[in-house]
Amino acid sequence: MDRLKDSRAWNHYIYARQYTEAHPMDESEGRLSNHDLEYVIENGANAWEFEPSADNTGVVVRNCTEIEFTGGEQSLMANLQFPNEQRVYYYEVRLDSLPFSTNIAIGVAMKGYPPRRMAGWARNSIAYHTLDGTAYYAHPLHACRKALGAARTSDTIGVGWRPYSGKMFFAVNGAIVCHIRTPWANKRMYPVVSADGPCKIHVNVGARAFVLSHANMKHWGLAATEGARLPPPMYQNVDGTVLLAATPHVLPPTYECSTDGESTKHTVVSIGDEGDEFDGVEEEEMDDFVTPGYLGSRFASPNNSRSSLLETTSPELVGRRYSSSMSMTPQPETSRRNSTPGIRI
């Protein structure tokens, strides 16, 4: 016993006892609050995130569910509990990188679990451990299920929770391996993951398809794959808001191009309201605005500053000068007949 007291396992055990005494766990029953429920409805399965606490110094979280443990005994709990509204909830953890000497624990726990204690080795928690393939229940010496099979890199561990009965099950690579009964019916339980060494894992609470096909057919995910995010509200009153101020009318620079050996100046005219004056724009320049290479460009007449769109590809119109007196009214299309009677093209 004296030799055990000097070990690292004993120090972690004492830490867990002292932490739970100083920070009592939430052992109440209930479902998601109205605020959390609205958040889940808007974000779907993406509402569940894993955020390290101040005591989790050896954990890095990316994209809310991609977790990297860098060393030391660490536990990370989701920000939301199981909704406790349907019969079964299920989530999976993919082991992206698992060294031989690292132990990963995956299971459920109550809020307030010690952040530097492996899941399943302290009160109000149960978890599957990958190193020996054993499910531990609230104590490091209480192995409730043994010989479930050790996990390796690229394996997927699933956790099922039945809130009405307090039962749960574990799955390995899409196959359920054991069922466990707990006294936590209708309790506020949270997904929890732990590790005692360097590793990388990816948690899926329903944002993607599960490896366990039955969970996909029965919709055992914690929420819908995509949320029903509401559109932004309509703003009826714009008093006091900052709007883009209209820039003063400034003519753009003049560009020169050569047509038939002659240099012609062209000025791009901005679009404005009727009655605007275009100082410095001569009628000759406006007439020469449509030149080879400008087909499809916008042009304006000196009498009316509103723009029109030249929509033609006829080579006869290339280089022709246009004035405001030209009528752009489309002519009615007439039918043409080919040499074969009775066929119209």
C-alpha cells in the first residue's frame, strides 16, 4: 500500500477525490434548457462542441470536434448534455492517431467531472478504454465489462445512451459489443473523451453518417445533421445607421486608341440620373465610343445619361458612329421560308 501511495496512479486518484469534493457534480435530472434547445435547433449537430478548460493544458481542439491530446491525463467534456427527448442517443469517436502506449477513454459523465482524470475512473462516469478493451464504471478497479477488444488507429468507437432506462452500450467499428445498466435514468449526462498520452481523435455526434448503420436508420444522432438557422431580421428603421456616401462625380481618364491609323480619344462615362451634366465630354467623343473591340460595352448619349447596352454582333455595325437620334426600337421578327413548302424556320 505504501508503494502504491507514491505512484502516479495514487496521485491522480487523490486529485479526483479532492476535485469532486470541492466541485460537486450536477446529479439532477432534466432536458436541455429553452436557450440550449433553440441553439440546437439553429445549429443542428454542430451545436455540440468540445472546449478545453483552464486545467486542460495538454489539449488542442480544432473545428470544435477534432481533438489532439499532447500528453498527460486529460478529460474533455461536451458543452451540451444529451437532449433526453428520444429513446436512444449515439455518438462515435474515430481514432485518427493512437500510439501503442496511449490509452483513450470514451464514454459519458456528469457535469463537473475532473478535467485531469480518465473517464470511467471517477464518480458518475463510465467509459470504454482502448488500451485493454475494458469498460470502467466510476472507479479504476471496477471493470464492469472485460475483453471487449483493444482498439487501434483508424478504429471507430461508438457510445449509445438510453436516457429513459439508464442503459448504455458500446460499439467497435459498427458492431455493438456490450450493454451496461446504470442508475442514471433521466440524468443530465454529457459525452466525454479522455487520454493519457499523445493522440488525435475526431468526434461525430450526428453531423456525418455513423459507422453503425442501425444508428443512421433510427436517427440516433444527438440532433439533425443541419440546423434550421433563421434568416436575419428585417431592419425597418435606418436612423442612426452608417450608409455608403455617394461619391462626387469625377470623370474617368481619357484613353486613346488607333483606328485606321488615326488616333481617337474615348472617355468612359459613368451612369447617372437624367439631367446630369457631363462636363468635358464632347459629342464627337460620344459618337466614337463604339469602336472595334467595344462590342457589348455600355454607352450613353449626350442628351440622356442613362446607359444602354449594345447587343449586336453584325460586322457592318463595327466602327459605325451612333448618335442619340438613332432609334433602338426592335423591329418585329418576320418568318422566313426555305425552298421546301410547308416548313417554317
